[in-house]
Amino acid sequence: MTLRISVIGTGYLGATHAACMAELGYEVIGLDVDTAKLEALAAGVLPFHEPGLPELLRKHVASGRLRFTDSYAEVAAGADIHFITVGTPQRADSQSADMSYVDGSVDSLLEHITGEALIVGKSTVPVGTARRLSEKIAQSAKQGSDIALAWNPEFLREGFAVQDTLRPDRLVYGLQDGRGLELLRKVYAPILALDTPEIATDLETAELVKVAANAFLATKISFINAFAEVTETVGGDIKVLADAIGHDKRIGRRFLNAGVGFGGGCLPKDIRALQARVSELGLSQTMGFLAEVDQINLRRRDRVVSLASHMLGNELAGKQVCVLGVTFKPDSDDVRDSPALDIAVRLYNEGAEVSVYDPEGNANAARRFPRLNYVDSCKEAAQKADLTLVLTEWNEFREMNPSDLADVVASKQLIDGRNVLDRPEWRKQGWTITGPGEYFELGNMAPATTSIPAQA
């Protein structure tokens, strides 16, 4: 019998998981409360940018393997395994994760499931959530039903989500009593056949795997950015430093690129939610270092704004600034907690005229901060610019030649915020160029003191 799968929540994670499960050969039904989103997905249209996913979505909507609904009754009747992929955003009143969407999804499933089923959480949640939900299932499941709970964290990278779903570097299952393992192995059989590592563990460990991974990555990024603060003050080459320590197999070179810091919808909120959760558990000092990780990350934005002001004679008002890139990373249209957009907004609020070009992020950025000037090319953004900033490492920007913008800018000054350009070549062609980790004779220049949220 072909497995019937439901995916509760059709945002970035849910839409990706649903389309990939259909690609593995299963009948999949995706559920969401947003009917406009459902109509778009049913037409093969995604509300976000993710390479390779639109083609997969259209393929399986057309094949009939993938359909969408807003009915929990239909989902309960039409699927054997239910993946919870709803969001867990940071709460407005604290650093804790908002669990209302996860709780609401489980409650709605319990109202309609009458037979045997497996509920599998994929959302990133505070440790202890799965145990709490399992108790709720035991107390509230309909008489005669047999519902097991498992936790199967996701490890998607924006820009590589299809690859990370179909060829993940590991599969992790959190199980309460062993139930569900056979079914999960059946679901992932085509992936396991590729010799994908498999880890079956308890609920708590599975919940912690994702936040531990994100906390480690955030710490590694902030670590090299902390050393960038040192090399900016005393001199040194931050890229050579990263290469040198990266040769140590205990450390590794990946994620040791000094820049404007991390952002997006996962790392910032996840490290804050982890701090909040361990504090609730009476372990307030245990993850205290993550507060400094967060602060180091935010200081990179301060540094770039201050550097821009210095390069413009400490007077941003009326200056024309070109910003290349506003998404938090390339191959994405995500501007949530984007350091690039935050920097652009701060420059605007200091009086600069800011023109922005991003290959995919302009529309989302404009919805959050419409007062910037969003344009359709690098050259258009750089028209009469007194200063140019590369803030997202899109290949289009990496591959720029110094001559590409030389004829349109007012001043050949550039901040390479991601350390991706050939600075000696740019300098050879008359540009003043600098970036994170580089000593720039700024003396005791103070960092910017006012932080303007990108969603202002």
C-alpha cells in the first residue's frame, strides 16, 4: 500500500517537504489555513524563492501526487502519517518561541483522527515540547484511536532545501517508546538506500539536535567576526587567519568567513529561544555565552554603518549610497532579520539616499521598508553613488569587475561586506575598498549607537 502523507503548514519547510515526499513516490496532501497560499500552490506557484522547488511543485501537482486543502477532517481521513511543519517564531513579548501554531495543529488533528496514525514534528521547538505533546495526545485522543508521536528535525539550508531533503547528511528520529520507527524508515527508505546516516533517539535529544547545530554555527560565525574586530584594530588578514585555523581538522574552514553577520528566520530566533528555554529550566548561566554571540553578530552591523559614515566624511545626509544585496544570504528572497537590509535602513535613517538592488529580495524588502529606492540592476543602483556596499554574496556581485560600475558611480568607494571581491584588483583600478576584518585607520571610531529594525 502506498503511504499517504500529510504536511501541516505549507510555508518554506512545509512546501519543500510536501513536494519532496511526492518526489519519493507518496500521495501527499498539504494543509494550510491561508486559502490564497493554497490556491497559489495548487497552481504550481510558490510564495518564496527556492532553486529547484517550483519545478518539483508543478511536476507533482500535475502528477496528482500532491494536493492541498484547508480541512483537517480531510487530512485526518486521507493520511497515515502527519508531518507538523508550522512556524515557531519568536514571541513579541520575549525571546521565547511562539508555540501556538504547533499546539493548534496537534489539537486540530486530535479532533479528527479516529484510527491509527503517526504525528511527526519537524518544526524547531523548545526541548520538552514533544514530551508535553505526547501527554496531550494520551489525554485528548479520541476513544479507539491509536496515535504515536515522533520528532524528526529538519536541517534545511535556504538555497539548497530540495537537496537537503532528498539527500540529507543525516536523518534524526526522536521516539517516545520505539513506536513510529518502522513507519519512518519506510517513509525515508529511498533516502536510507543512499547510505544516509540514521540516528534513532529519544524525544529530547531530537529536539536539541537542531538548536544545538544552529547555536554552534552561530557561535562559529561570531567567533571569526570577533577576531575581525581585533584585526580591524591592530592589522592582520582575517581571511588568511581563517584559512590557517581552518586547516585544523578539529575546527574546519566552513563558516569562518568574517562579514556583516548572520540573519534569517532560524539562527537568530533559535539561539534566543534556546537561552529562554534553559532559563526556564533554571539553567540561566548554561547558555549565557549565546548572548555574547548574538551581540557580536549585531555589532557587525554597527561597524559597517560607522565605516560607511567615515568613508563619507562623517556626514551621511544627502549622500547617494548603493546597496547590493538585502537578503540574509544568496539564493533566497528571505529578508527576515537580514543584516544587509538592516544596514541599508540605518543608512537611510541617517539621511542617505539609498538605492538597492537584490536579484530576488527587492519585493520582500520593499514590503518591510518601502522608503528605500529599489531598482533592477547593479548599474542602476550605483548611479552617482558616493559609496557602494556589497552586503549579500550573490554570484552576480562576486563576479563583478571593477570596471562594471566605474563609469556610473560618483566616487569609487566600496565596502565589501562579505569579503568576496578581489580587493587588490579593485584597488589597482582606482577604487578605495575595504571590509570586515581589515585595518582601515579609523582610530577610536565609535560604533553606531542607534539600531533601526529592518521592519521599521
